[in-house]
Amino acid sequence: GHCGSGRVTHIVETVEMSMAVRGKRKLADLNVDEFLTSGFDSDYDSDSDGETSVTKEKGNSRKELGLDNGKKKKILKANKKEQKITKKKGKASEHKDQLSRLKEKDPEFYKFLEENDRSLLNFDDVDSSDDEEERGAHQLPDMLEEASGDDEEEEEEAQILKSKKVDLVLVTLKMIENWKAATEIDLRPRLFHEVVQAFKAAVATCSGESGGTEPCKYKVADSAVFNAVVSFCIRDLFGCVQKKLQIKPQKGKTKLVLPSSCPLWGKLRLDIKAYLSSLIQLLSCLTEASVVTAVLQHVNAIMPYFLSFPKQSRMLLKQAITLWSTGEETVRVLAFLILIKFCRHKQDAYLNPVLKKMYISYVKNAKFTSPNVLPLINFMQRSLTEIYALDPQVSYQHIFIYIRQLAIHLRSALTVKKKGSYQSVYNWQYIHCLYLWCRVLSTLHPSEVLQPLIYPLVQVLVGCIKLVPTVRFYPLRIHCIRAMMLLSESTGTFIPLLPFILEIFQQVNFSKKPGHISMKPINFSVILKLSKANLQEKAFRDGLIEELYDLMLEYLQSQAHSIGFPELVLPAVLQLKAFLKHCKIANYCKQIRQLLEKIQENSEYIASKRQRAAFGVAHGEAVEQWEKQVKEEG
């Protein structure tokens, strides 16, 4: 035996020397692939000397490998994982030849090897890479067979996967009944695993995916079984899990207790993870609103479990944002509850990405506006505002960037002298974004952090009105005015909006006879631009007078308690009187006269009340107090 081992050492040294002489090259000359496939292991042993001394002829390395890039990448990946070095094409046969020569030269040593290390001699001499394809991508080639235990595990898993695919167990209603009864008594980890596997199989039928590489032992063949499995999991299963983990329901406490802190968590962890992944998969392929609603309610109830798995949390948030922006009304609300819960309980991890993705989703789904879509857009605005309210510091960074983005679009529309350049601003997405920021800043007021953003936002809105100030874009102007009115009233910021309203009285000839009469009124809330035909209709002027009346009344009502009201409305009074003088349409005159009387009445009231004031205009605090008192008196 001792003599044999001495000979092994001698032969290894000889082989090493001969190979080193044959392929001696500087490291600097090797390219990356050659470097990765050349041998730098210091501990040569009889198993790997053939592998580790892979050196190549200059310029011929690619041909010798004989593999296309894809296959080479697969093998390189295997190398990194196993920390072993692959052989060149033909290495197996070369090794076999060496061994047969050894048999001739030194039969005694060959016999010793045969007795002691038979694996060295049993080399597979099939060199072609086609054989690798036959084995399938998940199995490593034979040349790495002697690698490590991980490799064996992978092969075992692959074998299991193959065998499981052949004989899948069909889930029956009786099996589900048995599981139900058993979980009521005690949810053992093995039983929980079985139920999760059945749920996974049910989801696979609806999504067409097995949900990962892990084999699934069950098969769900008909809809009754599918419904039974899903309804059992959604209604009853997690009640039993709570009981098993001994999680006590928290009353009146805001902090969530994560199930991962329970002693039995380790035993159920992997199956809970698989269940949550399947649940998200189920959400992504359901179409029926009532079923989605039931699943979302279940997700809301088991939120702490999701919070224990960051990957599943991210997947769920992505799905929830999609449902929040595209789903049916109830679905949107439930999806929003999930989003806000996540952001409250793990603010550091999720608030930033959720705000960003929700805003992008909002913009994507605000392209078109109709009477049916408008309430959904309003819901998205209100719910987004709630999430921005969670942390004004974080929100400031987001809002600043997005308002700046809107300003850049406006600037390029103003400077680029191309036909239709205004369209990058005069569209629903842009207007809804402006409205969103007005709503956010209005709702979160007073906020020292967000206060500086009011001015740039108003500048963008004013610039938007002035970009194309023609009659056809009056609906867009009205939208911008309404957004600024909301901002002005909520934040107590004075924005001079009357000139933008009064300008319309000057530009439109309300006495002109209509070109043709349309019975259909124009809904200004869902349009941005009027057609040329619209401008000729009676409905256009009727609608416009209504809008102007509402806008002036709304704006002046917000300023009615102001100590400077008589001066503020003076231009409006003069212009409305001029309008009444020239307008020949009785209906229009009637509405505008009512408005004028209201304005004058309030103007006189403020003038008489402020005469009795004992302070001067310079006393800011006293003026503020006086205005507050007038507002309270109504």
C-alpha cells in the first residue's frame, strides 16, 4: 500500500511537469474565460489533476471548448457554485487514453488503482455536449459528478420533481373535509404542509404556473374542489394557524405582534411563505370582483405574516398598487387599506417605493376622463393624499421633484416653437397631476415643511392658463382655476384669480346668435378643449355662463370676510355692469345681475363694519383677528 501511494505521488508530479511545460503561458496573456477555466488549485489530488491543469493553445481556446455561449455560461455558473473547474471537450477521453497507457507501462500500479480507487478508472468517455442537453439543464454534467453534497441534493430534488410529475395525487372533496376536521383538532406542521400543497395546486390551475421549482404533490381537477380548497384556506386555515402559534389578538394596541416571534414559527415558516406566494399569484389571476374582495379581506387579516417576509411583501404591494389603480370600487378601497397598513407599520422600508409606484400608477390611469372615471380619479387623489400625510419630510422630496417635472414640461412647451408642442401640457395627465398636488398641499396644511411648495405650484398653474389663452381651451382654464381655488381657500394664500375669470367676459360675445342649437349640454368637468362646432352652439354659451357664475360665487365666498373685499371686487363690479349694458340675452342678464347684487351687498357690509374698526391697515394681527371674527359671524 505504501509503495502504491509513493507511485501515485511520482506520477502526479510527472503529469504536472509535463503539462506545465506543454502549456506554459503568462497570466497576463489569458483572457477572462481562459483564466476561469485554467487550474489554480494548489491541492492537486488524484481525483482532479486532469481537471485542474487545463491550459490552452493561444487563439484556439474557443474552438477546443466547442460550446456555444449559452452552454458555456451554464457551465461557468456551475463552476462558481461548486468552486470546481470544468474540463475541455475531449478531456474525458484524453484521461481514459492516459489510463490505458498507464496499464501498459505499469500494470502493477494500474492493478493497485483498480483495487483501491475504482472511480478513477470508470470515466465516462462521451464528450459531446449533446449529452448534456439530454440530461436537462437542472442536472450538472458527469464531469462534475465528484463535486459536492449540494450537487447531490440538487439531483435528488430533480429526481423528486420528475417522479412527482408522474403520479400527482388528485384532491377530492372528501380529502378537504378530512383536513378541515383535522385542523380543528390540531394543526400539525405536516398537515399544514399538505393543505398548503393543495392550495398551491389549486392556484396553479388558475394561473397556469406551478409557483416555483418546488414540486407540488397534488392536482386540482374540477371547479368544485378548487372553490372548496380556496374557501377553506381563506376562511378557516389561518384561524387555526393563529391558535397553533398561540398569537393573542391585540386590543387597542397600535403595534403589530409579528408571528415570527412565536416559538413554533420555525416549523411552519416555509409553508406559510409558500402559502403567501400562492395567495399573491391567485390575486394576480382573478377577475371576478367579489372573489378578489374576499381574498383582499383575507390578506388584510393576515397582514402580520406578510410583514415577516420582505420578498412576499414587495410582491403583494406591487399587486395591491395595480388593484388600487385599476380595480372595481370596493377592490380599490381594500387594496388601499393594505398599502396604508404596510406604510404605517414598516414606514422606513416601504413608504418611499410605495409613494413612487402609486404616483406613477395614478398618472398612468389618469389619461382619460369621463363621468364614470372621474370619481375613481378623485378616490386615487384622496387616498394618495393620505399616504403623503404619513411623513411630510419624505413627501416634500417626492412632491418637489414632481412639481419640478411639471414645470420643466411647461417650460419646454413655452420655448419649443413647434406646432402642437403645447400638447405635452394640455392633456388630462398633466391637469390631474396639478390637481393632485393642490389637493395634497391643501389637505396637509398647515405644514411648515410643505408650505414653500405652494408658490411654485401656483406659478405652474398660471403658466398653464397663459400657454394657449384661447376660447377653445376655456374648459382647461376652468380646471386650473378650480385647483387654485381649492389651494387658496385651504391654505389661506391669496391668489388673484378674478382676472382669469373676468377675461372670459371680454373675449366671448354672449349676444351673438348661435350658429345651430344643440339639445345636449356641454359637461365642462370632463373636457379640456372645445371643438369648433361647440363654439357655434347655444349650449356652449349657456354652459359657460353657468361656469362663470359658479366660479365667481365660489371664489368671492372664500374672500367674503376679507377686510379688503370692496377693493378686491371693484374691477369685477365695473366689468359686470358693462356686460349687463351690452348683453341682449335675458337669461344671462338675470344670472349676472343676481351675482352683481350679492357682490355689492357684501361690499357695503364690509365697508360699514370696517369703519368702526379702531386699528390701522398696518396692524396685521388686528386685521387677522377682525377677519376671523367676521368669518365666524357669517
